[in-house]
Amino acid sequence: MSEIVTAAMVVIGDEILSGRTKDRNIGHLADMMSAAGIDLKEVRIVPDDQPAIVEAVNALRARVTYVFTTGGIGPTHDDITADAVAAAFGVPCEYDAAAYKLLEDHYAARGIAFNEARKRMARMPRGAAHIGNPISVAPGFSIGNVFVMAGVPSIFQAMLDNVVPTLKTGVKLLSVSIPSPLPEGTIGGPLGEIQEAHPDTVIGSYPKYMDGKFWTELVVRSRSEAALQAAKTAIEEMLDRLLQRS
Amino acid sequence: MSEIVTAAMVVIGDEILSGRTKDRNIGHLADMMSAAGIDLKEVRIVPDDQPAIVEAVNALRARVTYVFTTGGIGPTHDDITADAVAAAFGVPCEYDAAAYKLLEDHYAARGIAFNEARKRMARMPRGAAHIGNPISVAPGFSIGNVFVMAGVPSIFQAMLDNVVPTLKTGVKLLSVSIPSPLPEGTIGGPLGEIQEAHPDTVIGSYPKYMDGKFWTELVVRSRSEAALQAAKTAIEEMLDRLLQRS
């Protein structure tokens, strides 16, 4: 039997919690994990506060295969993710020689001062590995099972594209969507029975409300194609039966 | 001195973690809390899994003034939020007589069967108070400092509109945004000094990347108008100084 591979995410930033910036990275990571057969188990959004970041990273890295963080790795005083992740692992946060050289060369080639602020972006927990940044050079990093990436969506996505091919992937969770014209209240009873009779599937029911009318999206998920199809057939038969009656 | 009022959010649903549904409630709650002067301290997204919900609710309700949950209060087998919140508080989850009557009357007036699935929506932790639902009748509920609301955005928003006027509000956090044409790497050093010199403010720096060029949105937040203006002036003078030099 294949291993189940799991993930969690820590979104770091006061600007998300204040509503000023609307997160666009959670949905992208969720889609990428689903495509890779990795179960995203939890997401936490925490402020730019070292104890909050340390707590979230340490709680989650102990219980999932991979933790992904976004935000807080830039050059300004509120970018404290590298220090916080180093503290979470109990290692020093220090200039990484390779990252320092990369940034020094990058700015020298452009005649831009490699000042103290920009040097901050070369700081990483001791022992971290780089995550390549094809957009703005300053690398993300990984340490243990934690992958630390930028919060700017285009940079986050580019970094994640570099990370995903290096991950163990799981057996892809198959899913099928069955639209139900009947509302949840009508199908809830028989749907619960179908879930009980098909324990190798997870059946989700998502109420949709449009133009004053409810309908329901039913989603069957399973790692077994046969189990998926059996539950789908049972749901379709249930819907036919109820629709004839109504 | 006014009390600081804090909040946290628990988003409940496999469909968010799988990427199938993109959350639209976090940003709305964040905006509403900012407008009310309430500090949103943390958001967690957890699956439809009772131990995960109990853990998140109990961890967060102990440390903030208010906890808001979305999702999992419908009529189907995967709607387990009422049971999970009851378990978090160590009370039974049972039919609420007033909610039962409300739903019974609602469905009777429409000639719709009040079946077992629909009756599920009248279940609440013992001692819970209703949160009115002007859209689809079935109420949310509150118990202790936890407010349990629907996941469908239109219903969540309507429920939250009923909740917010009942909350203690804090001193509104004032904020001012200062666009910087200079990138974070250039301003990071002096900006850090300004933050140190203005301890009654929180200065955020948000890199923006557009059309191959970086610029920076600087945001000063404070509960004091005077402190806000002093930090804003210092930042503007810093930007003028650097722009003259470049």
C-alpha cells in the first residue's frame, strides 16, 4: 500500500489578517497539492510575530510530511520568517555564503548597492538549502521538512514550481463531481447511508445558493477508481429515485 | 486605556483544503474586524474532522476575545461542526427547541418534508444562542465566545452582519498607506530605524511586483493619530531624501 503524503501551510503576514491584502496563495497551494496526490491537512494564517510563527511551524512540522510557508522573507524589518524558522529549529540564523554571493553578484551587475537591507535576504537558518527564485533572485529555503517561500504570488508560484518535483507524491486522490438539483435537506438522509456503505470514499456535499434557489454539488473522493465509481452509481440511483418521486 | 479586542477564525471544510472551493470568507471577516477595531490574530483552515475542529476551537477560544467559525452546519453527514463545537465545550449536542420549531414551521409553510436531514440543522450545543439567518432560515449559533456560522459566503455575511453589532469593539486601528517608488532593498535600512523610533506604530512593508518592476507599499498602523502622523512624516522625509540622492 502506498504511503499517504501530507502537507500543511503557514501564511505569515499582518497584511492578510488586517484584510488589506487578500491571500491568493492558499488556493494555489491546495490545487498543486491535490494534483500531486498530497493531502493538505491544515492551513494557519499568523501575524509577523516570532512566537506565533514558531508555534505554528513546530506544531505542524511534527504532524505532516511537508510544511510550506509564505511571506516575510524580504529585506525589511518586518520580514522575520528566517529568524523565526531558525528559532523553531533551534539553530542560528546567519548569512548563507552562497546566497550572499548570488545577491552580491546580482546587485553588482546592476550597479545597485548591496546594502544591509538587501544582505538580510541572504540570511537563513544554518543548514538550510536554497529554493531557486527565477523572478527576483533572493532564494527561499528549506530546512528539515519546512519550505520557506515568498508571499508575492508570482514569486511564490515560481518557487513552488521548483519545490514540487522534489517531493514524494502520494496516490492521487480521485474525485468526481455530481450536481444535484435537489437541496441538501432532501438528499441528506440517503446520502449519509451511501457514505456509510462506501467507507473507502469520502463524500462531500456542498450547498450552492444562486438566484434564490439551493442546489448541491456532491463530490466523491477516493484513492480507488472502483470505489469511486460504485459510490457515484449509488448517488446517481438515489437522485433518480428522489427525482421520480418529486 | 481602552481594551484590546481580539479575534480568531476557524474555516472548516475539506473542500477548501482540496482546492475545489476557494475561500471567500477570510478576507471578508478580516475587513469586518478591521472596521470594528478588533485585531484578527490567527486563522486556521481545518478539515471536516472532529478532533481537528475541537483542537482548533479550544486552542483559539482560550487566547482571543472572539472565535468565528465558518462551514459544516448544513443537513448532510459531513456537516459535523455543531457536534465538534459541543465536544470542544464538553456539552451535549441536541435539538434546540426554538430552532426545531423555526425550521418545522418554515418547511410546513412550503410543503417541504421536515425529514431527519433537515432536523439536523436544529442541533446545537446545549446552551447555545441563535445567530439569525435571513437567507435560508437555519440559524447559526454562539456558545461562550465562539460564533458558528455557515460557509456559503452570502449566508456567512448575513449572519456576521447580525453578530458584529453585539461585539465589544476596540479602538479602531488607524492606518495610512504610503506608496514608495523605491524597492524594499533600498529603503529597508532607514525604514527599520523609523520603526524603532516610533514604537507606538507598526510599520508594514509590502513588496509589489508589476511589469518586471518592484515598488513597495508602506503601511503605518497605530491606535494614535499623532503617532501615525509622526511616522508617516518620517517615512515621507526618508523617501524624499533617497529619491533626491538617486
